[in-house]
Amino acid sequence: MPLTIHREPPARITKTTIDAAWRRRTAQTRFIIPDKECRGLALIVNSHSMSWVYSYKPRGTDPTTGKRFPSKSVTIGNPETHPPELARHAASLLKGQTKTGRDPAAERRTAIQKHAKRLGQTAERLLDLYAEALPKRPKLRGRGIPTPKHVRDELAHLRAALLAMHSLERPIGDIGAPELRDLIRTEASRPATARARYGAINRFFDWCLDEGLVTLNPCATLSKAKRPKPPRDRAHYLRPDQLAVFWHAASSAHGLHPIHRFLLQFLIAIPCRRSEATRLDWRHLDLALGIWTQPDTTTKNGEPHRFALPDLALTLLRDLHARQGCPSKGLVFPSPKAGTPIDTFTDIKAMLVGATGIEGWRWHDFRRSFATALAEAGVAESVADAILNHKQSATRGGVLGVYQRAQRWPEQVEAIKIWDTLLKVAVEHQTASAETKRG
């Protein structure tokens, strides 16, 4: 049954008029009662609701037709929220707006759309879109795209930051400097965590800016003095005799899988990053020449690199190669169950600490130990940096890095031999000490 509309003569609308109109309502019928005191204001009575509506014609003429624009309407409210006098007052305000050339209906529609868009762009919703985009975004440093581990860590820090700011369900445009200061205060006792989470939220807002979701990255409004400071550079390193203890513990630590033992000794023997070791493929190794060639997709700075393999590393790689059936490709250190890159370093470290009693170290200390030992042996810092592939260091960054492209390979090979000798002596001494104790 179609809706029947009855337009009644203008009347001075009062509470009595409203009550009478409500009693007269019927299904599929709409009454329109214009207000006699305020032109353009009318009471709309439907079978289940009533509302005040103000109708007007926008000022000016349509340049296409030369005629006045069609009438528009704005809903003011209902008789419960707006008694007649209040409804007339609201209609008068709207009338004043139209006389100045404004279009209240269009403005309200725009405001509603903007509000709906703002509510739809909560941080949590955008986090899902960011999670899809992040694996494809170029690295800020180096070349290529982020690794799956980096993506996981970045998203975890971002979510934790939004939770700390109580902003997960907040529209992205409502997150500003006050919320960022809350984050910094919350993580004040953990400088490294604060910096990681602030960096994650900063990169998230950069993405939002690129996508046109915000007009400003609020992180840019904080002065450098207020931003999380980088943690102090770690100065801890392990002496060759301590590394020798780890080397032997890799063979005896309870719970270590054989592939973990090989990986651990490899990280001691060669100063690579642990992520580079876990992604090492047999295709990148020349066991005859003793060279590990790293493609640019596997290095931190996005540039190809190569390592001269010390005898200790070369021996264990040849042993592992034979055990695996002499493959020509595939991960050198696959995880025991999934066959994917190993990521259980926390558990491996716990076993190693339990076997040696040596605490307070990190995996990155192995690289620092290498550089320190070579410096004490008289090897030039620039050579050690070349081996470590430190593009951002003082010896290889900036203008010098642009003009100085020499790899100093012969010196790298000699430096690796020095390192190999230092480590061998320490390992042999540790072996002799252990045999003496057993004897």
C-alpha cells in the first residue's frame, strides 16, 4: 500500500496541536502541518514518529536552467527534544544562514559524511590495511622490502603503542601530541621499547599521510627534546676465551638440536648477523674457495657482500653439507620441524646460559667481540668495518663512502685468518683445560 501524504493548512502549532496530530495518525499516512508563525517550518507526523522539518530554497539560480534551485529540507528534531518555541528558534537560525547564501542541508550532509568517515577510520581498522601494505613498502634504509620478521615486530610495536595511548578504537584524526606524550611517559623506564614503539607509530602515520588519511603526522609536532632518546650504545663484548666456552657448550648443552649446535658455532666463527645466518642458502656458498657471497636481498643495508670463511666455519659447513646429502640449494640451518629459518634464539640462549653460567650478553655481542679482538690485534678499523658490512659507519658512510668503493679484499682475508687463529687458540686451550680437569 503506497504512502498517503496529507498537507494541512498552516496552523499555530502548540502542544495541543501535536497531541491531536499524534492521535490522528494511521498506518501508511503522513501529515504535514506547516507552522503559521514560522514560514518554512512544518511538523511531519508519520505512523510511528514525528519530526520538525525546515524547508527553504537556496539563494541564486541554476546557471544551466536559469531557474531557482529546488527546495531543500533540514530535520531539526522531534517534539520531545524541541518544543514548538525551541523548534521555531532553530528554524529562525537556519533561515538566517540561508539569507547569507549558505546551504544548511548540504552542510549537514557533508558533516554527516565527514563524521561517518572519521568513525570508520579508527586506528584499529587502519591497522589491518597497514598490515597488508607494510610488506610491500620499501625499506627506509637500504633497498628491498622488509623481512617477515621485521613486519611482525613492527606491527606488534604499533599495536602496543596504540594500546598504551588508549587509541586503538579512536579515529586516526583524533590522535595527536597528547596521546604521544602518554606513550612516552608509559615507556619512560624502557628507553629501547619507547623508541621502537614511537618509531612504529611515526612510520604508521607516514603511511596514513601518504594515503591521504591525515593531513599531518602528529609525531612531527613533538620537539626532538621530547622524543624518545636512543638507548646507550652497548659496549659489552666477549673475549675469545669466553667464546671458546660457548663453542664447547654448543656440543654439550642439554636440549640443543644438532642444527642449533651447528648454527651456534657458525655464529661464533664468522661475524655475520644472526638473520643472515638463518637465511643462508647453500647456493651462496663456495666451499671449495671458502667464500660466502650474500645477495643484496639478504643484507641489512641492501648491498651485496661476501665473507671469506675462516677454517673453523668452513670445517663445520663441510661437515653439515655432507650430513645433509651435499645439497646444491636450500637453507643451511633449517629449523628442525618446519624447515624454515630458525627463530628460537631466546630458547637457544637460555640453554647456552644454563650450560656456561655466562649471562648479560646478546647475540650481537659476537660481532662486537670480533671487531674488538681485531682492533687489539692491530687490524685497521676500516678493514673490520668492511668485513662487518657497516655501510653507515664513519669509515664507510657519507662522502667517503661515495668515493671510497674499495673492498680491500686481500686485507679482509688476512683479518679473517687472524680471527680464526685467535679463536682456534682459545678453543684448543679450553679443550686442554677440560681434559686436564677430567684427568
